Amino acid sequence: SSPVSSAVRAACRRKQAALSVRYANFRCASRRVWAPPGPPMPSAAQREPYLYFYRPAVKIFRLSGTAGIGLSAIGLPRNNTPRKTARTMAVKQKSDWWQRPAGGREVVQVAWPLVISSLSWTVMTFVDRIFLNWVSGAAMAAAFAASMLWFLFLCLPLGICAYANTFVAQYLGNRQEHRIGPAVWQAVWIALIFLPLTPVAIAAAPWIFAQAAHPTEVQNNEVIYFQSLCWGSAGMLVAQAAAAFYSGRGKTRVVMWVDALFALLNVIMDYGLIFGLLGFPEMGVAGAGYATSCAMWLKATTYLWLMLRPANRVQFSTWQGIRLDWNLLLRLLKYGGPSGLQMLLDVVGFTVFIMLIGRLGAVQAEATSMAFSVSTLA
């Protein structure tokens, strides 16, 4: 090797020994020629006590035809304090789980509005059944069984529409924000596909509940409540699909406020339509179902209106993406289908149990309805 190269190596060794540099590199004429041996680079936790991050400490520059040595970011500890061990840093990170990125605080900020949103639906159904219990015990028992069967039929499409949440989050993280609008609209189209099935379900309701062999009064109320709920089925699916636009981006407070608002509206309409108050006609059991259907469609309309605001049209292509995208729609069916199927399998067993309990009598069905309503609220 040349004398210049030998002098450079000696200088590097002296600087490394004097300053305890763990790792040093230098470039000679913009070309890596040598790297001194040493232990591996420290982890992020081990680098934290130091003033600078470790970077190549020794550089070679040509200054007026001569070789010079420059030092940068040598990693001196703050105030010459001893280095913290990896175990100490691990304990510190574990104790700081609340403040760190993706820690407890961020999880709670995203999750608590969804908890309130779910609670608003639970309170709404509980108050709905309490109102119907004021009409008659058979009406409350019928509403519980009919709503379970109604939800069972919606599980598969509901799981698919809700899976748009995953697509939105993926596109947001991948910085493909222009794909968020089309992804949500494919879920909306899937929801609207089930709209023509509403008359079919309404026509089949008497035969379906006849197979359950419940007491006559309970069975008649079940048919009425189920048919009135069916008018809001597509609205519930559209609302679930459009809500993914916000929940998938972590804007869960919007979902919370919208769901809470229309849950409150549903309770008010229930009170008016069931008992004929507040200027509404008295409809009894049917009024409870129509109030829920109306609230579902109003909620879906609100979500779509929020999604189509001018700022969202520009950033997320919520208007340009309204057309059918068969490739994206099939992907949503492919990945969301198993989610909906799992939900369906979870609910089918419980629904069959409720139907079998109804065969024991109206009193037993009423007690079961009240017990499960209180249980879900708790």
C-alpha cells in the first residue's frame, strides 16, 4: 500500500482508540477503501443516551491536493454519563407503553369512540324492547326473536361491507388515497345489491315464522316486526359501508357522533310511533320496526353526504370512484366473504336457540328476551 494509505490507517486507529468510536468508515476520493473492524452498530434503544446518532466518523477529503481527516457525529454521551445498557432501555420502553407510537394512548383514542358507537346501538335496542314491553310481553318477545332472525340474514353482506374498513386503512397507509373512495363505493354497491331481496323476505316472513311454531300472538307480532325491519336492511348495509370511510382512516369520532345521533332519533321515533305520541300515528310493534328502518336510511344518507363533501372528493376521489370497479369489487368479495361467513356462523347458533326457546311458551320467550337484553346492556 502507498504511504498516504498507511498514514490514513494509523490516524483512524488513533482516533478510534481516543474517542471510543464503535464504528468508523472513511471515503478516499469518493470511494470506500477500508472499514476498521468493530462490534455491530448499536440498536435505536442503545443510541438514545448519545448526543448524535452513529454515522461514519472518519472521512477523507482532498484539500488542495492533500489528504485530510474530518470527524463528524462521533457519539459522545451527554454530560459524559455512562452508557445505558440494553436491559435498562428495554425496561424504560416497557414502562413508556402509553406514550410511545402505537402505544396505549393511540389505541384508546381510536377505540373509545367505537365503544360509544356500539353502546349507542345496544341502548337503542334495549329501550326499544322496554317500550314494546309496555305494549305487551308477547310484543317484546316477538321483537327479540324477529330482530335476531333479521340480523342473521344480514350477517354475510354486513361482514363484506364492513371489510371495506380494511381496504381504506391499507390504501391510506400505502399513500394511495385516490383509491379510498372507489373501495368504499364498491361496498355500497354490494349493499344495494340486496335491496331487491327486501320484497322477497317480506313475502316469506309468514312461512318462516310458521316453522318456528311459536304461540299465535307471538308469531303474528314476529311477522309484523320482521317485515317492518326489512325495509331498513339495505340502509343498514349502506351505512356500514360508508362508515368505513371514516373508521378505516382512524376518524372514529365521526362514526361515534353519527351513530349516537341516529340512535337517539330512533328512540324518539320509537316512542312516537309505538304509542301514537309526538304527532305520530299509533302503530304498536310495526312502529318500532319502521322507526328503526327510517333511522337506518337517514344514517346512511348522512354518511354519504359527509363522504361526498368537496374536500373528500378531491383528496379521496369519492365522486370519481362512484362507478363499478369489478376488479376491486371481486377483491372485496374475496376477502370480506370469509369475514361475513364467520359472523353468520356465530349468529346462527344463537338464533336457533332463541327460536327453540319460543316454542316453550310466551312467558318463557318474554323472560329470555328480557334476560338477554339486560345482559347485552351490561
